[in-house]
Amino acid sequence: MRLGYLASRIVQFLGVLLVLSFLVFSLLGLVPGDLVKILVGTRRVTPEIRATITEKYRLDDPIPVRYAHWLADAVHGDFGESVRSGTSVASVVGARLPLTLALTLLAFVLALAVGIPLGIASARRIGTALDRQIVIWSVVGVSAPGFALGMLLLYVFAVMLRWFPLYGAGEGLLDSLWHLALPALALAVGTAAVIIRITRASVARELEQDYVTFARSRGLNPRRIARMYVRNASIPILTSAGLILGSLFGSTVLVEEAFSLPGLGQLLADSITFKDVPVVQAIALLVAVVIITATFVVDLVAAWIDPTQRLGENNSG
């Protein structure tokens, strides 16, 4: 991989991150009402407290100066104090982060384990009854909201059959996996449906290429042919999967609310309700960083797998 290509991607990554960080910082100014009262919370606003809050958050400084100081603190993990609890935002978010990460990764693994094999099977049998069934169920999966699906899963498997717990995150590895199984499934269904459609389209396009026809006419081993077209079809699948992983991390709010999971999604919903702006800023920036980083890494991996991508970009530039 050329250093110029890598440097250009890093510059783009930092540029997008800088823009998004400024938008996240602007959330404080978009909140209606007195900023000091919002940042103080339920405490009574005295002249001394007003002066302290104004100095702490630099409310009298110009916006560029405030942003520069906020960004410098954010880089070091300092987002101030939570309005609701009075504790540091970093500790509040850090306590909820592992659960959301576990839920996101479990849902992502389930989606990949189901979506890729079904997408390949559908592409290899286009027009058959199996292909039609897979396509129909993928459309149903894409159309099913995670929150509604979660409620249905709760009613069937937790209330009626009592196979899974109704709420909570559990304790220990096995108990946590048991508690996260239904929420992860609710998140994974829609994601798996998207991956099925992407995989099916990508593999079907490769199966129509001349090199596959030529390889078959030469009598090459079907497994070797499969490795050829699956490898070439992996780039759009990989790119989409990386973006989906980033978006999954930021889409756990409703599912965590449905299953009463104390993760970042539930924390974000509560913080918006109580106007806990520092916590909202921290979570929004964290989600943005995860999505941008996933996009950046996927872009580099795709360029490594298929060098013609970056060569094409360099030639077009």
C-alpha cells in the first residue's frame, strides 16, 4: 500500500472527524434555555454558581476558543461532569460501554454467520425456490423494526416459553450471553437481511463474469472456482459489513430500552430526556468516532485486498 494513499486517507479521516466533533460541540448551543441552568441541573443557581459554571465551560469566550478547549479536553477523555449525577462523564459512559460493545459484537457475529452463507446460497441458485424464499425473508427482515421485533421475541421466548430472561444484563460470561441473546437477535435480523442482499448481488455479479465461465469450461475444481469469485465478491461485502458494524453500535437505543439493558443506548435516551448535555456530547462523539474508524479501516482493508481500487483513484485524480 502506497504511503501517499495512506496519508490521504488519514487526512480525510481527521478532517471528517474534526467536522463531526464541531457538530457535537454545537449541541450545547442548540439546547433551548439558559445554559447555566441546564449545566447546573436541579441545583439552585446562585451568582457564585453561575460565575463558576461560566468560567468552567468558558461561556463568555468566543465559540472557536470554546471549541478548541473542549476538543483538547475531549481528546484526553474529559467531557466534564454529568448534570444528573455530578460524576465525571467519562466514568458514566465507561460504565455502560462494555455492555453496548458486547451487544453490538454479538449481533454482528450472528448477522454475518447467517447473512453471508444464505447470500452465497441464494446467488448460486438464482431463480430457484430456495432463492425466492431467501429473498422474501430478507425483505421481511429488512422491514422489521428492531424494537418491534424485540418486543415480539420478549413475548414469545421470555413470557410464554420462559426460555430467556425478561430484562437485565446478567452476571458472568454465560449468564450475560443468555441475557443478551434475544436483544442481539433483534438487532441481528435486520442486519443479516441487508448482508444477504448485498452478498447475493455481489456473488451473482461475479458468477456472470467471463473468468468464471472460462474456469468452468476448463474443468477446474468447483471449490477453486468458488474461492476465486468469493474473493472478488468480498470487497463490497467487507465494505458494507464494516459500515454496518459502525451503525449497529449507534442503533442500540430502542433495543436496550425494550430489554431494560443498562448500556449506552439507554443512557443516551435518559440523558436526552434530562438534558444532560455533556453525556449526550460524549456518546455522540464516541458513536461518530466508531463509525468513522470502521469506515477508515474497511477502506484500507479493501484497498489492500484489491489494489486496483486505489490505483483507479490515483489515475482519476
